[in-house]
Amino acid sequence: MYGKCGSVADSFAVFQRARGRNLYSWNMMLQAFALNGDLSRAKNLFDRMPQKDVVSWTAIMAAFAANGRLNEASLLFDSLPCPNLVSRNVMLAAYARAGHLESAWKAFNAMGERSVASWTSMIQPLAELGKVEVAQQIYDRMPMWNVITSTSILAAYTQSGNFDMALEAFDSMPEINVVTCTVMISCYAACFQIEEALKVFDSMLERNVVAWTEMVHAYADLGHLEEAKLLFYKMPCWTLVPWNVMLLAYAVAGHLEDAKLMFETSPSRSVFSWTAMIQAYSCRGDFAQAEDILLCKIPMMDVVAANTMLATYTLAGCTDKAERLFETMPVRDEVTSDTMLVGYSQNGELLKALYFFKEMRHRTASSWSIVVLECCRNLGLEEAKVLFQNMPLVSSSSCAALVELYTLSGLLMEARQLIERMLQVDITSWNMLLAGYSLNGYCDDAKRTFDGISSRNEVTWNSMVGAYVQNGQLSRAIEMLERMPQLALVTWNTLLGALLQNGRARESIHLFHQMLLEAVTPNAVAFVSVLAACSHAGLVSSSCHYFTAMLSDYELAPVAEHFSCVIDLLGRVGRLEDAEVLINFSPFPPSIVVWGALLGSCKIHSDFERGVRVAKSILELDPTHDGSLVFLSTVIT
């Protein structure tokens, strides 16, 4: 009991006084040392044990593994006379947590018997490393699941941006707990579906401080600061984390006074709190106050705080100040170097970035990726290829950048070969290739690529719809729309515009109705399409209805394109006076295109008097406008 409560000295005193020590008491004392991180005394006790069982071996092995001493843990495991399932799971989890996936695979495949913990030990690290497809394959092979395993795969989908699959997995889970719901709140927030996140939060039978904090974070991340504040003050108890979440939200939003209030009333402060205040002052352009915190007020200059100041300088274009701070920093990390590289690149100083990279003693995968990305954006394909080939460890982002460069250059075969050579490829690279096939008219290749992608996201589906639209296969595009697990507004807009461009105005209007039935809120682009479709179909009353609904139901301010569509329609059906009145009352100055459409309608309906006025208005904008000059000469003749 003393050992479990952290009182190792009391526990050891009781152990020493005990006369009849048995294997159980030795194991309890060993576990006490192990749980409290006292490895030297744990190992010493283990070596002195008169007899040992698998529990003893597993306890000492787990202690070394938990403290990052994997080699010693591995040696102990190899010496274990009869390892059982528990000890094998401990070693498997140790390999996986340390990122030694090859060793973890060997241990996993060598297991004659596996428990749910064995499978979960493989899934969790793969998910954390972004290897979602491999994690999914293992998950699908599992004979049974528990809530921990299901939550692991759910978190993997969320972290990798596969939100559709995350939502599908959550809906099919037979059992959920507070952790599962917290992951889903994070997932919905990442999808900008704050109402759905709130539904999950409200449905939770129990909530811990992490769940409350995640919901506050969701509101804050999406800019709903008032809702975040109200929820924050409803929390039954606080840790420093939710205080810092609110503090950072105010800082990023530029609400300096609110940030200062949160900072001053916080029950305690961490380096994160001070760093958020540096960001708050920096966002307001008050570098002097930010520097004062970093150099004078913060208890100890932390590398995270210094990196924040460094990033602020580079974002403001002050690379000279960033260089001076970099030289004076007592401690630097990978983020420090990456921030300088990104700063030089964003400010157009690519040569400085390349020189800085050349002088770096330790080049990380991220620093290589930054340089390759910038070379892809600013230099030629050959220079980017040379750097890419020299990378000691290729990242998914650098692979995606080179794939994009290949596709923009029309080298689609090379792009595909690059992806197929990579051991780790994320969805971004496949989406780049898919977009390349689409833009270049290779619809069949796009479909084959689409069918081969197991974990698709919204961009994947939209790219395939775009490929069909680009090639005029609208029926297939609509079929693809019906198959999509979650319909995005950009997809609807793409199809609305495509139907309109192909002369299928009434189908475009029908699709707009279908979009409303699917509870998708139309934006200004969607209304331009439906108003233009009404114009082409000659539907005046429908056009007026949509124009009014845009203002009253959806609170969208009409732009010049919306007025143009209605004016064009009124002209087409002969309501020329109404069209002219709308032009004069429109808040936007009429363009030559708008006047030109009305002039065309005046010709069709033989309203020459109005046509003369319209032609003169056009000539005021463009004295050389041929159509107006021809119309006036015809009228005069």
C-alpha cells in the first residue's frame, strides 16, 4: 500500500522488518521501486531475490522499458525463462512506444497467443506515427475489440485528417467512454462542425476536466470566444490547461486586454502562459512589451518562448531582429532552426535559407522538408530533385511537394513512380496525383488511382468529381456525389457550375434543391449558379425568390454577380424597364458586361429609345465599344 501511494521509504521499512518474506512480498517491494522510478534499487532488489517468477521478471522489465532503457529491458526479456502473454505485451508495447516498429512487428508475429492488449499495443503507436492504413489493417484483423482499441483507431483517423472515416467509426462503435467522446469533440472541431461537437459533449453522461477543456478549445479554435468563455466559467473545476487555452485564444485573436485579464487572474503560471502573453503583445505589434517579457519578466528564458518571439519577428518580416535573437539564445532546438529557415523562405531570402541550412550541424527531417518545399516553389525541378534525393529520411510533405511539381510540369508518370517508391505516403501525395490526372484530362487514370486509395478524405472525393466535370462526364460526377460519405459545399458548387456551363440550367436548379434537402447551407457562389440558371431558363419568379431568400433566410449580402444574373434575366424576358431600374439602384457600379447584356435585350425586343441610353452609358465607360457604336449608327440610319 505504501509503495502504491509513493511512500517507498515506508514500504521498504515495513519490508525489512517483515520476518516471513515470501515471493509475493518480494514482488510487491520490487513493484514499489519500479512504479516510483527507482531503477537502481529495483534492480538491486531483483538480483537479491531468492526466487523469481514471471511477475518479478515482468515488473523489472517494465520498469526499464517505462524509463526509456529499452536495451536493458530487451536483455531481461531474452533471459526470462518462460515468458507469458503479459510479459510479451510489455515488451511489444515498449518497442512500439519507442518507435522501433520492426522489433515490435517481430515480437507481435512471434506471439502464439494474443490478447486485445497485444493488438492495441500495435495500433496505438502506428496511429500516433500517422501510419493509418497499417493501423486499420491490424484493426480489421482483430478477432475482438475493446473501447481502448476503438478509441485508438478513432484518434488515428482524426489526427491524420480522415474525418469521414472517423465519423463512420464513431457511429459504429458498440461502446464509448469519456475518452472516445473527447476525441470526437476534437474531430468535429477540426471539421468546423461545432454544433455536432456540442451534441457529443451534451450527450456525455460523465465529463472530466479533459472533456471540458477540449470543448472550450473547440470553441476557441473556431473563433467562438464568447461561447468558449461562458463554457470555461461553467467548468466544475479547473487546471492550468483551460486557463492557458483561453489565454492563447485571446492572444491569437488580438484581444490583448482579455488576455491580460486571464493572465493576471490565473491561479498559477507556466512557461506556456508567459509565451501566450508574448504572442498577445506581438499580435498587436507591441514588440517592446513582448521583448520585455522574454528578456526581463519570464522567470527563465525558455526555448519555446524564445521560438515564439523568433516566429513573430519572421512573420513581421524582421529577419534582422530574428538573427540577433537567434545568436543570443542560450538554448536552441529543432524548432529554432526550422523557424529561421521558414522565416528566410517566407521573406523571399532563399539564398540565406540555403546558406543557413548548409551551416546547420544537425539537419532534421523537418529542416530537409522545409528546404525541399522551398526549392519546389522557387527553383526548378532539377534542383528540387537533387535535394530530395539527398534527404536522409524522406518526409510525406516533401514527397507531396515534389509530386505537385511533377504534376504541374505534366510529368504524371514520374509523379506516380515517386509515390510508389515511397515507404510512407500520405493522402496529400495521392490527392496531388489525382488532381494532376484531372487537370490533364486523364479521367481513367484518375479513376484507377481513386479506386486504389483506401483512406480517402474530402479532397480525394472532390478531385474525382472534378475529373469527371473536367472531362464533361457530368452523369458520373453526379453518381460520385451520391456516393460521397459526407457532402462538401465545394463539390455541390462544382457540379452546379458544370451543369450550367453545359446548358443544363433546369438540372442545375434541381441539384440546388437537392442540396437544400441535404441540409447543406448554400454560399454566395451557389446562389450565383442558381440565379444564372434561372436566367438561362427564363424563370423570373424563381429568380426573385432565390434573390430574396439569399438576403432574408441566409443573411448573405448580394454581390455584383448576383445583380448581374437578375438584370440579365429581366432583359431576356422583356422586362427592360425593371432591368434598367435595378441597374440604377444596384449598390455596385454597372460594368460594361451588365450594360452590354441589357443592350442586347433592347435589340431583341426593339426598344430603341432605351437602347440609345444604354449605348451612351457604355460609351462613357469605353468610347471605342464596337457594339454600342454599331447600335447607334443603326438607329440613326
